[in-house]
Amino acid sequence: MTLIWLRKILMTFAALCVPNLASAQTTPAPPAEDEPELVEFDTAKVRRIAVPSFVAANPADTAAGNSSDLSRQIAEVIAANLRNSGLFEPQGPAGIRTITLGEVTAPQYDYWKGRNAEQLIEGFVKVGGDGNLTVGCYLYDVNFGQEVTRLGFVVAPRDWRRAAHKCSDVIYSKLTGELPFFDSRIAYIAETGPKGKRVKRLAIMDSDGANHRFITNGQSTALTPRFSPNYKSILYLSYQDGNPRIYVYDIDSGKQRLITASKNPTFAPRWSPDGQTILYSMAIAGNTDVYKISANGGTPVRLTNTAGIDVGGSFSPDGKQIVFESDRSGSQQIYVMNADGSNQRRISFGAGRHATPEWSPRGDLIAYTRIAGDFRVGTMRPDGSGERLLTDSWQDEAPTWAPNGRVIQFFRTERNSGKTSVWQVDLTGQNERKLPTPVDGSDPAWGPVLP
């Protein structure tokens, strides 16, 4: 799937014809090393933003439907993305008037002021001669009566949702100062069946739950999936031969390969940030340690060597450190070590046990599960300070970070029934929501922003 990102196109209304889009192709710049601290938002005051239906320039049929329908659906996805972030209060596209093509570049500011909108998103969809869609997206400041930014994308009709997510990402970043996360995917474990006899299948979906796809058939239990950094494969635990083994599943070919042929149980797999190394745990004679191995196979390297259970967590975003859990102190706690296994030190000292740590993509926080009667998701700094609990339910566990390091997904288990569901919460702990999945869900893993 290809998506051409075209920043600052359509600089005049005449550019709607887009004669040479390919020449304007750009690549998003990587985040600076001195990325600013997390922006603290006043969640009591959300931004009011109007999102009327996009305009279909010369409506035409496509493989994904008529461009008029796609124009409305793109606006619906953008509004839903911004609403679900917890930081915006979108109006529309339902319930507000439609706009004309001319208004895309000349908004009626007085009208939107009358609706108390602070920002306005307008756009168009045009079908090209090659059948691809050009999606133009414009952000306006209603109070100042001026354009904030404009951008455009060329996509195959089947990828119209990606254009909506990319538009949402740019608007979210422009208005919040945060990195994007909407145009990304989630791997998780789809669960069916009664408590105590659950069928667990590997599944993937877009960040908003769309484009859902089951990967495995459920004949073998699957657990703890992780997307590779390039989205070409999924690392996961499978009981295919009756024992826990780690496999890499190639999404395009549908083939999978065993990571290590050891007869000992292996589990808790994680990718390194560059996708070249796999971190995992292996149990030998009742003792579990953390290992790493090349993604291409080879000889594993043992990183921990203590009595008890050491379970691999994840690499820091620069690949120089690893956070993991260990019961070497007598209970599950969180430890950090260098990527070569040196300088192992405990960082969790709060009440209860601490498990399933995962390093934020920003590098500033570690998410974890706090176990103290109930299971709750929290965060702490890499030195163990600043511990905060974000959820307050009976059993919330296994946090995974959004690509921007501001939102965390986890799974929640219902008391008595054993039913599971995928949830997400932002770092304020106030914006919590359940993700739509066709069946119960657990073990979510959020991938990076799509290229």
C-alpha cells in the first residue's frame, strides 16, 4: 500500500486540478532529539472544531464507492479521531450544513463564529484520471479568520481512511504540539469461548478499530503480539506444538518461522527499535532469564542470570537500555539494565507488585501494571520516580504505547465472566475509552506511525 504525502499543495484554488502532485512529494521530518516535555492540557476546556462533510469535486465512482460518499466518510473519520483523543469537541459532519467547493478555500467565518467553533476543517476529494483520489485538507482559525495549514494526499480508493487519519494527525499535531498517532495499527489477541476455555487468535486493525483482520485460526493459542517497526511482520507467542514458542509471522506471505529451536519454553517477545534484534525470555529448569537474539536467527545472548523469574519488557527508544520485570527481590518488580545486560538495577519501590513494563516511544516514561489487590495501569520515569496510576478498575493490564507516547492501550478483564476488552487512556488518566472489536480482545500492541 502506498500513500504519497503532499504537504502545502493546492496553494491556490486553481491547484485543485493538481497537474504534478508527484513532484511535491515530501517525507515527514523525524522528531528532534530534544523533543519538548509532554504538553499538559486543561482537559476541562476542549477545543470546539467544526468538520463539515468534504466536497466531492466532480463526483465519480471508484472501487471504494462514489467520491461523494467518501467525502462524507473522510470527514466522519477525522471528527471521530479528534473526539476520541479527548481534546476536541467536533461539530459535524452530521447536523451541520454542507459546504460548496468554493468555501474550501474561502470559508464563511461569520457563520462558523455563530456556531461557536474555534477551528474549522474543510476539504475536498477529487478522482484522478488514474482512478486514485486526491484528498485536500484545510485547517482554519475561525476567531482570527485565517488559514492555519493545508495539506493533500494521493491515495488509492481503498486507502481513503489513511488519508483521513493523516489529515487528523497533522491537525492534532498542529493544534496540540504533540506527535501524531492516528495513522497506525494495532495487533491484539481476539478471544472467544467460555471462561477457562478461551480460543485466542492473532488479529490486527487500524488504530480506530477499522480494517479488522484475523491472522490465525485459533487452533493454537496466540499471545503477546508485537508489530515489527516496518509493519511487515508480527512477533508473537504460540502454542502451536503444545509448548510456548516465539514465531515471526510475515504478513504479506502468511508464512511464519520459529525464532529459536530450543526445547525450553520461550515467551515475552519484543523487537528492538531498529527491528534487528528480538528480546525474549526462556525458562530452564525452573529458572527464567532474559535473552536477545538476531531477528535473522543465530545464537541467543543471555542477559540476566539470577535465581527466580526475569521476564523481558522492552528496549528504550534509543536501543541502549532494557526495562524488564524480576522477582529476585521476593516479588515482581521493575528493573532496568543496559542492552548488553550490565548495570541491572531495580526502579520500582511503590506499594504492591509491578509487572509488564514497556518503555515510552518518547523515552520519558515507562508504563506498567501495578498489582495490589486489583490490577491497574500506571507510569513512572525511567529512574522509578513520578509513579502515577491512570486506571481504576478490577483488572487492567499489559500497557502498550501510542506512537506519540501520550496515549496508552491495555486490556480489561471483567470480574467473574473472564470477558476481556481493549481500552485506552491518555496520560491525564481522564480520557478513557473502549475500542471496538468484533470479539473480546486482550494483549494489545500499538505499532508506530505508518510510513
